Amino acid sequence: MAFLVQKFGGSSVADPDRIRNVADYVARRHKRGDDLVLVVSAMGKETDELLRLAQEVSDTRPGREMDMLITTGERKATALVCMALHDLGVPADSFTGSQAGFLTDTNHTNAKILQVQPDRVLDSVRKRRVAVVGGSQGVSTDHDITFLGRGGSDTTAVALAHALGADACELYTDVSGVFTADPRVVDEARRMEQVSFDEMLEMCASGCPKPAMRSVEFARTWSVPLHVRSSFTWEPGTWITEEDPDMEDAIVSAVTHEESEAKVTVTGVPDRPGIAATLFRRLADADVNLDMIVQNVSVNGVTNISFTVPQADLGVALEICNDYVADIDAAGVVPKDTIGKVSLVGAGMKTNPGVAAKVFETLADNGINIEMISTSAIRISCVVPEEQVERAVVVLHAAFGLDN
Amino acid sequence: MAFLVQKFGGSSVADPDRIRNVADYVARRHKRGDDLVLVVSAMGKETDELLRLAQEVSDTRPGREMDMLITTGERKATALVCMALHDLGVPADSFTGSQAGFLTDTNHTNAKILQVQPDRVLDSVRKRRVAVVGGSQGVSTDHDITFLGRGGSDTTAVALAHALGADACELYTDVSGVFTADPRVVDEARRMEQVSFDEMLEMCASGCPKPAMRSVEFARTWSVPLHVRSSFTWEPGTWITEEDPDMEDAIVSAVTHEESEAKVTVTGVPDRPGIAATLFRRLADADVNLDMIVQNVSVNGVTNISFTVPQADLGVALEICNDYVADIDAAGVVPKDTIGKVSLVGAGMKTNPGVAAKVFETLADNGINIEMISTSAIRISCVVPEEQVERAVVVLHAAFGLDN
Amino acid sequence: MAFLVQKFGGSSVADPDRIRNVADYVARRHKRGDDLVLVVSAMGKETDELLRLAQEVSDTRPGREMDMLITTGERKATALVCMALHDLGVPADSFTGSQAGFLTDTNHTNAKILQVQPDRVLDSVRKRRVAVVGGSQGVSTDHDITFLGRGGSDTTAVALAHALGADACELYTDVSGVFTADPRVVDEARRMEQVSFDEMLEMCASGCPKPAMRSVEFARTWSVPLHVRSSFTWEPGTWITEEDPDMEDAIVSAVTHEESEAKVTVTGVPDRPGIAATLFRRLADADVNLDMIVQNVSVNGVTNISFTVPQADLGVALEICNDYVADIDAAGVVPKDTIGKVSLVGAGMKTNPGVAAKVFETLADNGINIEMISTSAIRISCVVPEEQVERAVVVLHAAFGLDN
Amino acid sequence: MAFLVQKFGGSSVADPDRIRNVADYVARRHKRGDDLVLVVSAMGKETDELLRLAQEVSDTRPGREMDMLITTGERKATALVCMALHDLGVPADSFTGSQAGFLTDTNHTNAKILQVQPDRVLDSVRKRRVAVVGGSQGVSTDHDITFLGRGGSDTTAVALAHALGADACELYTDVSGVFTADPRVVDEARRMEQVSFDEMLEMCASGCPKPAMRSVEFARTWSVPLHVRSSFTWEPGTWITEEDPDMEDAIVSAVTHEESEAKVTVTGVPDRPGIAATLFRRLADADVNLDMIVQNVSVNGVTNISFTVPQADLGVALEICNDYVADIDAAGVVPKDTIGKVSLVGAGMKTNPGVAAKVFETLADNGINIEMISTSAIRISCVVPEEQVERAVVVLHAAFGLDN
């Protein structure tokens, strides 16, 4: 018997069949005694479809009207899930974001939650009914309908779990959990039973596509245990929780990788105090997202500075660097469109000093060249040639005993 | 410069192209100085689609959830029309039924309007903005979202025109107006420029498919002139108004017909006072909709009673008649599945006694047998053999000078 | 009893309701004795939808795969129309473009018809069945499925009418015919009963949006009478035919207008032989579509040259003109983004010399300034200030007796 | 390096995102050296949608037209997958069922494959291209397009794998494989790595929802190894193959259950030879699908006969039984709407005689009453009270060591 918030994403309620599957599963859990609050996204690709309609009728899309439009998606799914539950004898009430007590600011299309007062939701649960709440929506301080942005249903679910004091928040999706590596790359990749918030955040930041980083951050802030799991197979998935002693055994939990970054090297930079700071200030002012930065030791009073950026930011970064080179009289700028980055994540690294060495040896033994390195307390990332990154993932996954 | 409520049905806003066409036309009218309030239906077949989704997920569809679901259709269309207007430089505000001041009873899925307080709508119009209101929806006395039923957007538009004191209500649809006969049957059928409320109601009742009778009744009650017209060609359509002296010239305005009724004849009914009343009481108690009734003169103390009913009611009617025949010891029941009914409608009939005679002569001259006759002050209807009904329409349309 | 090809566009078969309406109407015509071949487009916006799907999955869309994809739309509609006809007791056979005998070249996505051998279609009609052919498709000389391009169903219909020797080709659409002016601009605009091919082509070229010019050209070439009419009201529409003596009475048949063109004036052009030719050669080589051209009389050895182009071509045209001005040492280039053009079309102009004068007087009397003039044997077009073009249409429509 | 047929079901290609995901994965496999032939179903619920359209336009749906309609779904998906592959630099060719060499009988809407001659497919693969074949379709002996029926894409894939001599057939779906029990019922249910054809068939027959039994039968007949796996996580799934020595270790492989059957008991049947045969002949003649049959030992010359049927067949079965009781003068008929059936499947049962006893003990120890029993060489099924069936699954899963 638990008190749970269960969030069902778009693919979980994509069509009538899936909605009835969700209702069937929720009814089973309800009958076993769990108290349940559901948070529901719009069906399938409906949000995309609504955005497309808006784009097709208008180039100037006022935020108030956009939120009026987009929030119909979740509302529709909410009503349908309730109907399906009624059909199985489970009493259920639908609630819009406003009815569920989500007060937001007036920043249309991307509103922030100011307060959650889920009185009506709690009242419904206390009557042993299932409350079904529209995800990613609220009412603004000036009484207009607001939308929390794409992927906001996760946020709604975590915030509601926190406000209601629920035991956990289950995120139902189309994958069966979080994996030790991308199964498309490593046949031996396994679903993790448990991972800590910190590890998960490092994994999100280094290429793991799901869950959304924002929801993990919320969950960590509010100490809400997350359970990422499948609404297709319904098997138990991956728990994301506070770190606990049992987890520490594994030195390395997962190997992630990314191929969507570019590298820029500024060569022949005069070795003067503050000269690098100037560059990074300019990049920051232009909203360029830097990931890794490496500065070589100075030779003859000049040095090279390399950094990585998302490929989308490369153009802006190059403009800035070219101006910078001219200003400070450096030698030049060398861009590289695509790089491969492989990362190891594991809470056990904190107490195991030899991990880095083993990473370098493993890559070297397999003829994979390391171009850049960056680390955190629980992560080691290496930039390698793009065409070798998948191979790097495979060999590191094996070397650190993740193949089983 | 007029103050108008313009209602756009589903086919008028079926897709982004059509929505932009509507916005373009509204912008032209707005620029010419008209004050405009729009009432918008759900896009195309979206209401059907939502109903289908509901049916596919649930056999028990609670009214509160149905209305939460169905009203998303109009809300979505409302926001899109506003966006398209903004794009053309016309300021516009969307309003849900609740925001537009529609207070209803709590009869979910088919709510009745209790009161209309369109303060926000009026405020928007006074600022020379276009107000865009979701059709067929309101908020109930217990603060739930309600739906006024299929076709309720016409009702919303007429009620709003009345409450706002608008000059007229334009009903935009996919046909160019009301015709003197069905153009599929009579090549010479013409669009009427004007028709009185009473004539229109008789036409609706005798087979004319559009506009919906309910909205004409509302418009007559509240004296709101209607203008039925096309959102595809934008040409002027048909005005439906109070009768005025100019209209009286035409003796016959239109020829309508219907093929969806059945006939029942009870034979050998003893000619005793009240014996027919018994039959019609039983039929009324079973909600059978009677249209025409004919009782022959009694011969030898027995008579025949014939009546027509919608084909859907035929089964129930036959059960009742068979019981009745047994109870009163009549001879039998003779059903006829399909009959053809042709009707002439015209305000001028009131002062022209020869119309009926001319109808009978015309049909006789063309070898068309009349099986039943019923009349009102401004209508003559004849039941004819089903296979002759289209021919009857053609010859009457010509005989009364409507072909021109 | 006629032998007709009836083409139903996307809006005529947009959903099951409309498909059943089409079948009902076709069944009526078939019962009255007409021999019918239908050409059917994809339902509603399905072709757009298929294109969108293709764009969402791929940037490189091989033509062979595109045609495999797009032609499913018409095929689907064809099968559904046949089923609906069967339901009404009318035997019907669906045919793909290939089965209907359309042989095309191999120019995928925009194939040209090489030959039509409609043996199976003719065979079906001879058995008093209705043949239903997928529009805009065929099979290439190398046995691949081909698509004739957007709007190709009209072409299919006209080509089939010609190949079968049908009496006429009916183009069913969402408007009730061709109008004497845009009804959004002129309340008094009326549907024309008849118009000649030449007039229709001039109207198409000067702003009348329907029917597509290409299908009118085909119809003229093959002498196939067209009947443009509504599948919503089913009233008779506008016939487009060879000119006949009865038509000549009307001096002016219609007033059209356009607001999508721009004007460019090159000033101070030295008055030397061939100097204008150089400019227009360059524009032609760059595929700039010129509409009107005016060259003023030379003053002091220099002149001004003005021409109009579609707004989409303005950028290219300006580049070319600027180069040209530099090359020939002219004074400058004056662009105007938007102009209004109003045109009168009428076969009677050929024998009525006073039309032009009356146009100029009418515009002058209404304070409308004429900026450019161009004429053909049956058309007079005037460029006027954009904000006055709709007023120009209104006054000319009245002045030439079209209001009636 | 393998030669594989990969079948992607509707949920795997449900929208552009998923199609691009499939293409990305296929491209990875192709680059690693695999030779690939894809079989693709219609996108998402498109086949349902096409059926619904057909039902909405027609009650009489000729098979030829239905197949023309339905097969557009797979064709569309095929073209889109090819386009997405081209975008990733992988050359690909789409093939309709006809082009892929599937010759069928003329049994429209449910055609049977007569022959597969995949010359063009093989030719494409030999050029290191990916061949993409439309599932569930072919061309009939009289040159019409045919559909193999719902779920026919699996059949297409297995038949193609056989005809091409491929190494295996991968069935991509929305679940990650076959489980040892329904994960909604047993939290400890695990994905099986391997299962034999015979076990899988017994599992299909006793309640396991995927894969379709028909495709497993085909695969067994043609000895095509199947790999059921997820197109959402891409992790390895469950292999279905010939039994091999390694598999024999596990006595019990899986616990399945079913709640969609009803039970009928005929009481007081005279114990005469052939009297039961009469009943089952009548049921067979009425196409009632019998599952389990139990006849008690005769007491005093009368006995009871019980059998189970799908709930859909219950009405017909009861009618037949009532007539039978009257004919043979039995005591009566006792229907039971819903029963629960739990089954254990395992190849090891053949050599382990104690399994049945352990099943009965386990259920007894947990207070679960057994109402009927049936067995095969590798399966034991017990009918238990409906409300206890999920509990039965849980305790048997644990008792036979499947909990891990």
C-alpha cells in the first residue's frame, strides 16, 4: 500500500488501446490498495500537432492564445483516462492544472510554478478515488491559462508528489528504465535497478536521453524518489533515489556517450593573465554553452585553448573566436565539426583513485586516441575521434565489468 | 457599419487554410467598420472524433468528463482563429463559454442556457477588437464545464446576438443559402434572397436540411435576423427575418420534400367517440413523433386511420397499433416502410385560396397519386408514392413559377 | 443521358459524410441514365499530410519513393467512393492511374502524360458500371508508379474526357462556379452561367483563383466543355466552353483583381536601340516572370521603363536591374513592393472600341489614379494604388452593368 | 555479419520520430555488415483507421475494394522508411507485396500465400542495399491486390526469411521480449532469453499475448529462428528456436494465465456410449471453439460434462446445450461467465513426473481451489476461481523458481 504519483507520457496514452491498457494497470494497483494520483500528458504527438496548426495559421502567435490552444491536449487525455477508469469500476476525477492548484507566473508558453495547493486532488484521493491531473499546466496570477513548456508533465508529477507527500513518483514511458549503456551500441547493456540522483544527473549531462534532466533536478531538490518504467511491458524499471550504502559497491554504474558536440581550438594564445577569461566571458555573453575546456601548458609564451560546444552553437562560437584572435593577436582558430565523447559515471569513483588510469589504459589498448579529458567527482569523460566512440563505449563497458 | 455576430461552423474552420480564409474575410469586414463577434465550432469533424475516442475507451462515459473532453474542440478552434487574426493586424481575444458569460444548468452533454452576461465580450468589441467565442459551451451553476449539445454553436450565436443587441447574426456554412428546392432534384432550384421565420420553420419541418430548426426558433423568439451564407464563396446568402410586406408577392416560396417517413394504416376501426384519441394517447406516451394524420369517413360504422412517423419510430408504432387492434377489435394494421412527402411553403398562401387546387391538378396532370394531405396556413404537404416524389418536386417547382 | 467525366476534388471527398454525399448524387445521375466516369483526388488535405510526413522523415526524398507515397492518397479515396456506391446499389470499379491506362514519362513527382488507353474504364462504363479513377497518377515507361503533380486530378479528368470522347467534364469543388468579381470585395458579384475558354484563361491570368489555368488550357486544346460546380449545394455552376454567338452580348463578363505583384521602374535609361531588350533578356534568363511592361516616350534622350513581377521574384529582379543600371549608366531603380491591378475581361471588347475610355473615366471619376495599363483583345488591366484596388473593382463592376 | 529479415510492427513506425529511430538502428546494423530485408506494417493504428473509414462509407464492402484500400497503409510506411534510410546514406528500395513476389489466392481480405519469388528483393540485398517490403500483402492469381489479414506482416516476414534463406527473423515490437509471467501480475517476472517453438506455442495458446501464434507456427514449420525484441529500447529480446539441450535444464519456463473464457457444465447426462460425442459434434458444427473438457466418472448411470469456451462463444454454446439436454433428457445446464485459467509451460516437464503434483500442492497450500485440469506433454493448465487466478500465477511463479 503506497501513496504514488504516476505520470503517463504521450506514448503511454497515444491511442484508445493504450489508454485502456493504462486504466487496466491503474485499476490493478488501486485494487491492491495503492492510493494513486495520475499526471497525464497529451496523447502521442498531439502537442506537436497543435504547434503545427498554430504555425500554419499564424506567424505571430500570442502566448495567451498558444496556452489556450496547447493545454487542450492534456485536458483531453485526462478526461479519456477518467472515462476508461470508470469503465473498470474505479471512480476517478479529472482536474485541469488550475483545478489541481497549480499557480504559475504569467510567462506564457513557459510558465514557472509559484505554488501548488492540491486540495481537490487530496480530497479525491482520500475518498479512495483516482485523481487524474493534466500535466504541464496551471493558472497564472492574472487568471489566464498557462503552459509549463514541453516535457512539463514530469515537473507537474514531481511537484505534485512533493506537495502531496507521496511516497514516490513513477514515470511511465516507452522504455523499460535506464541502461548501463545505449543498447544500440552495446548488446550487453543492462537495465539498472537503481541509480542515485547525482549519478543520474551526470548521465543526463553526458548523453543519456531519458529521463529529462529537469525532472531529476526537481526530484533531487524535493527528495522525491523516481521510478522510471515501461507502460508497454509494465515490468519494474529503474529507481532514482538518494545515494545509499548499498549502491557504493559498483565503482562504475554506466557508460554514456554523445556525438552532438563540436570542438574549437584557439592556437597561439599569448600567455598573459586573464587572457583566457576574456574569451570565456565573450562566449558566455553570447549564450554559448561550453562543455569541456582544456588549456595546454605554455610553450614559448604561447598556449592553445580548446573547448567543446553543442553543434548548434558552433557558428556563433567561431565568430567570437575569430574576433578574439584578431584582438589579441593569436595564431588562429581550428574548428572540428563532430567529436565523440565517452563518459563513465559511478558514485564509487569517489573512493577509487585508479579508475582514470584504467580508462586511459583500456582506450590505449584498443588503439583509441584521447583528445580531451574532463572529470567530476563521479564522472570521467574523454573526447575521442568520432568514428571510434562506439568502440570506446563497448570496451569500457566490458572493462568495468558492466557486461554482466 | 453594423454590429454583427458571425458564426463559423466546422466546415468553415476545418483546416489551417480555411481558418486563414475566415480570418482574411473577417479582417476585411472589420476594416470596413463592422463590429464583430465570432462564434466558432470545432474544426471539421473534430467533435465526431472526440466522441469516437470516448466510445473507444469507455462504455460508461460520465457527463462531467464528456463535457471536459468535447469542449476542447471549440476552444482549440477559438485560439487558432484569434492567432490568424493577429497575423493580419486585427486584435482579437478568445473566450471560452464560461468567459463569455454563458451560465447553464447542470444537465451535462445537453445543457440549457440560463443566462448570458457577455461583459468581457462587449468590452472587447468596444475596444475595436474582435471577440472570438467558443460555441456550444458554458459553465454550470456548480462551476463545471458544460456542453450545449451538437449544433449548439448556432444557439450560442443567436443568444449572443440577442444579449449584445447585435444587428444580425450571420451563419457561415458550406452552402450558399436556402434554396427553393433541393438542387440535386431540381436543376432550376434557386437560392432565396429572403424568407420569413415562419416559412423557414415550415421548410425545416418538411425536409429542408439547413439551417437547424432550433436556431431558427431561437432567432424568431428573440427577433434576431439571420443571414445563412457561404464561407467558401462569400457571396450574400439568404436572409431569414420577420415577414415584411415585400415578401408577400410570392404565393409559393419553396418546394421541399422528405423520404425518411413511414406510414401506418389501422383498418376497420369501430366508429365510436374517443376511439382514435386512445390510439394517439398511447403513441404519444411512447414518444412516437406523429407527423400527418388522416381518418376516412365512416362506412358501415367502421373507418380507417392513417398516420406518418419517422422511419426510426416505425417499430414502436407498429407494436402499439397491434395491441390497439386487439383491444378494440379492429380489422388490422398495414405498414408502409417508405413514403414520399412533397410540401409547398409560402406566406402568400394565406390570402390565395386556389393554391391547394392547383397543387392537386398539377400532380394529377403528371400522373402522380396523392395518398395523404395535410396543410397549415402557409404549407401544403402531400404524401405520394416514394418513386414519384422527386418528379412531384420538379413539376410543382415549375407550376408555381419557381423555375425562372 | 450524357457521357460525363466527373472530377471530385479533395474537399468534395474530405470525410465519410462527404463521400456518401458524392455517392448519393452520383447514384441519382446514374439512375437518370447518365454514363459516368469519376476522377477522385485524395481526401481533404491528405496530400499535404503525406508531404509533411515525408519532410519529417527525410531531407533527401527520392522521387520514386515520393510517388509510391503520394499516390496512396487518391487510391484510398477511389476505393472508398466505390464502396459507398456499392452501398447504394450502383456497381462501381476502382482503377489506379496505371489500370486506367495513363502512361507517363519518368519524371517523378511531376510526370507528363504520354498516352491514355482507357480500355478497362470504357469496358466498365459499357457495362453500366461507374468507373472511379485515381487522379494525378500513372505508370511510367519503366513500370514505376508516377504522380502528375499537385492539381493533377483536373488534368486526369480532362485527358480522360478527351480520350473517352465524353460529352463534358464536370469539375466539382467547394465553390458554386466562377463569379463576375470576388464576392468578398463586391457584394453584387454574381455567378456566371457561361464563359468562353479565352475569357476564362484571361481571368485565371489576372487573379481569378479557380479553376486551375492548366486544366482550362487542356480543355481548350482538346475542346472538352468544362462545368465548374459545387459538391456542397449541387446547384448548376459555370460552363466553360468554346465561344458561341449568344455570349457576345456582354461586353464585359467579369472584373478580376490581384494584389500579389510588385513594380520596378528603371529611370533615366538612354534611348538607344536594343537597350530595353538587353534588360528583358537578362530578366528572362533568370526566370523572372514579367507581367506588364510600360516604357515612356523619350524625353531629352532618356526614358523610364516600368514592369511588374510576382512579389516572389522582386529580389532577383532588383539585383538584375541594379547591375543593368550600372552597365548602361542609367539613373536608378525604383521598386514598389505591392501594387494593385484591376482587370476587365469580356469577349465583346473585340467589337466595342469604347471600353477602355469608359474604364479610364470611371476610375478618374472615383479619384483612382492609373499607374500602368496593359490590354489584350479581350482584357484591359490597370495598375492602381494598392489601397484603391478593391474600390476600383467595385466601381467598374457597377459601371459595366454587372451588379444587376 | 548475418542475413536477417527485420519486421517492424505498427508501433515501431507509428510516427516520423519512430521511423527515423528505426532507420537509425537499421543503418547501424547495415554498417556493421549485416544484410537486411525489412518488412513494415502500416503506421500505428492506420489499418484500424482505414477500416473505420470503410465502415463509415459503406455497409457492403467488396473485398477487392477493401484490399485496394487497406494495403495503402503498408505501402505508405514502406516509402517513408526508405526515404529515412536514404537520408542516413543507406541505399534502400521499397517493394509492394506484388513487387516482392508474393503470389496469393483470390480470397480477398484474408488471402493465403501460394508462392514467394523474391527475386527483386534478393537482387537489392546483393547490391548491399536495404530492401523494404510492405507487410501482409500480395497479388492474386487474377492480378488483383490482396491483403493477408490483420497481423499478416509477421507472416510476410517469416515467409520471406524462409524464401531468402535468411539466418533469422527479428520481430520488432513495443515489448522487450517474452516474459516468464505477466509483469502486471508478477513483479518478479523476467524476460526469457530463449524459448522453444513448442513452449512458445503452448504459451500463446494459454494466454501469452505476443507474438502471434500464427507466426510462431510458420516459423516452426519453416525452421526460421525468431527474435522478439523492442524497437523502443533496442536491447536483445527473446529467441524462439528449435529446442536444444541447453534449454532442458528449466523444468518450468513460464506461467501464463487467461481470464477470457467461460465454463459450461451439462449435468445428469445418461451414461450411454456416444452420448458425449453427440454434444461435441453439435458444438463443432456451430464453430464453437472448445478449450478444456472434463467428464466425471459416472455415478448411478449419470455423469456431468464440463467444458470451457471463449466468452464470445458462450451464447451459442448455451443454446446448443439446452437443446441437447432436452433431446437426451439430461438434468440441466450450468453456465459460468468467467473462469480463471493458470498454466505452466516447460519442455522439462516431459522428463519430470512430479510437476503436476507440485502444482496441486502449491495451489492447495495457498487455498486456491482447482476446478478443472488439462495437460499436454509440456503444459499443465488449471481452472481456478476467477478472483484467485492472479494469486495462483504469483505463487506458482515463486514455487517453480522463476522469481530468480
